[in-house]
Amino acid sequence: MRRLLMVVAVAGLVASACSSSSTAGLQPSAARSLTPAACTTKGLAVGSASAGPSGEQPVTINLWSFYSGGEFKKYCEVLQDFHQKYPWISIQHTGGKSDQDIFRAVNSDTAPDMAITSGPDNVAKFCSSNTYKDLATYLQNDNIDLAATVPDAALRYTSYNGDQCSLPVLSDAYGLYYNKDMFAKAGITGVPKTLSELQTDAKKLTVFNPDGSIKVAGYVPLQSFYESTQLYNGDYSGGIWYDQNGNSAFASDPSWANLLQWEEGFIADVYGSDGYHKLQEFFSKLGGPDSEWSSAHGFETEQVAMMMDGEWRNAFIADDGSNVNYGTAPFPVADDTPDLYGAGQRSSRTSRPRSSRSRTPGSTATSTSRSSSRSSGTSTRRSSRSRRSGPPMPICGIRSSTNGNRAG
């Protein structure tokens, strides 16, 4: 993890502060030269800037990120490594920031120099409004070859209309997590590979209390449940997000309607006619969305038999001291698209047919548009505010609203 993040830090931070020509547009807070301090949940002063070997002037960059807890501390270590290599660049790192915080800061002229966001949802919006700066000039000035450093798919997710206004930070691998002991008890000998098999197995694995409430959920298809979102599920059902004209295909592509109908039928078949309310009550008793980032997690406490999750769950399970006996596999796909099994997301610009999507042979978890960049042995935690939305998370330089650019 540290090796990958270091590459990104060099690409982003050096581009913004390595030369005097690069720093002019980012308005770094040079007056805030801070001494080293321990990582905290509020912020970290990384290094005290000193003149560089070639006479570079000391500069301090104000960096915001969505990181908290263990992830914040880990990234602080990366930034400290960066400062050791480029001692004239100091970084003031503040975690726990959301896109809404960035909106407000830009509009109030208090924006940071750079930001790491939890997803690319607002890249197009920020790029088109010039809130995010086009990094091309800075990258060229510092001889950073992105094409040789970052996969093309990741660059496409972090650019807009040809402007590389953000850079990818990291990526995740998603797949099916399943409870091996529950599988054995239910007589299930193999992992489900299609949505119908997932439904059949979920029904075998689900256990009800005497009052009819859910004791153990075989699988929870609710969009509010942990990582079970349409962004990921749509890919496994063959969904297309945009048509040839760049318009939303949610209403025109039948794959989406089929997915929603499957979810409705799944809930009724597995949990009964009032299954939706039973699932809501079950999720509430688990602790709701916040339980995803705690030891009360439904899978870790063996109250959920199967789920979709990312590679970080391995570290959470170990860190939380859970004794769950689990395995991982590619996530099941729609019955009419069996060729997608083991595949991840693809760019809408890809010319290859669906049947030739790249696969992850030998992998124990399906890659969702990219390979894992985290060590499964590293104990990292995410804030419930920081749910990812699929593609790599961007890092960007931000313009001040005094330049006439407003966000929101």
C-alpha cells in the first residue's frame, strides 16, 4: 500500500509544489511551515520545510482527505516518507473531509490546495467549472509520464473532456464473501455463480426467529446494506450506464429493470411478502450503516451468510477478532450473462463486446474495474462517510473561488 500511495503522492504533490512555476496556480500556504507532529484524527503537520538541494523554496501544501482512523495514520506515514524525499515540501494533512466540505470551502474561499476524495462522482462537475485545475502543465513541467505510471482506465475515470484535472489514488477489488461453516451446515458444496443460485443458496442459509424476524440473513440485497449498491450490481447483470449519445441508460437498458425485478422477487421468495420490512428491521438491529465499520458487522458476527465486500474486509475481520470461517469468490452474475463471471467493470469507451471483458483468473475476489491496491494484512478502517463509488479515488488541485469559480 505504501509503495503505491507514494507514487501517487509524488505525482500529485510534486506536480503542485516541486517547482516555482508549478506552485503559482495552486496558492500553497507557504506561511504555514509546521514542525513534525503525531497523527491525529483532526490533522497532521508533516515535516518542516527547508530549502531543497537545487535551491527550491520551502512550501507548505494544505491537503484534505476523507481518510480517518487507521487509514489516516497510514497515509500520514506515506506523507512523511514523501517529505523525507522532498524536504522542501511540507504537507498539512486534514482528514475526515467530504465532497460537501470541499463545496463549502471553495465557495467560502477557504479551499485547501489539494484534496483526496472518496470517489470520482464530482470530477466532471469540478473539472467543467474549473474548480479542479487541469494538471497537464504541472505534469509536463516535472516530466511525469502518467501513461507509463497509471493504467489508462484509471486516467479516464479521473479526467473530463480531455482535461486531466485529478489523479487516481488507489483502487479496490470486490467479490463475494461467504461463511464456510454455514455453507457446510446447509449442504451447499459450491459458491453461487449466478443470481438464481445466489437466491437459492440464500434461502437455504436464512434462519428466522420464532416470531418470524430474521436471525441469520442468507444475503441482503438492500441498496442501503453495506457495499450492495447498484453501481456494483449493475455490472454483474450486464447493465450499461450510458448510451452511445452519453445519456443515462438506466431507463433504456433492460438490464436495469431486470435487476430491480430480481431484487424484488428475491426479497419476496427468501424473506416473505413483508421481507423488505423484515430486512430493514434486521439491518437496524445490526447497527445500520455504521456497523459496516465496526466489530458489530453482520458478517463478522455471523448474522449474514453471504455479502459483497472489498478486499479490506480481510483486515477488518482479523483486526476485529472475528472467528468467522469465510471464503471469497467472484460475485454471481445474471443468469443470461454467464460469460461475465469473474469479470469487473469496463470503461464505456471500450470497443470490445461484453463477452470479451477482462477476467481475473486465479483471483479469489472479483476486480471491480481494477486490481487491489491494499494489503489484506494491513489493518485499515474507513469512515462511514467515505463509502466508495467504484472507480479510483481522485486527488486534485483546487482553485480558490476568488478566481470566479463556484462549486455546488
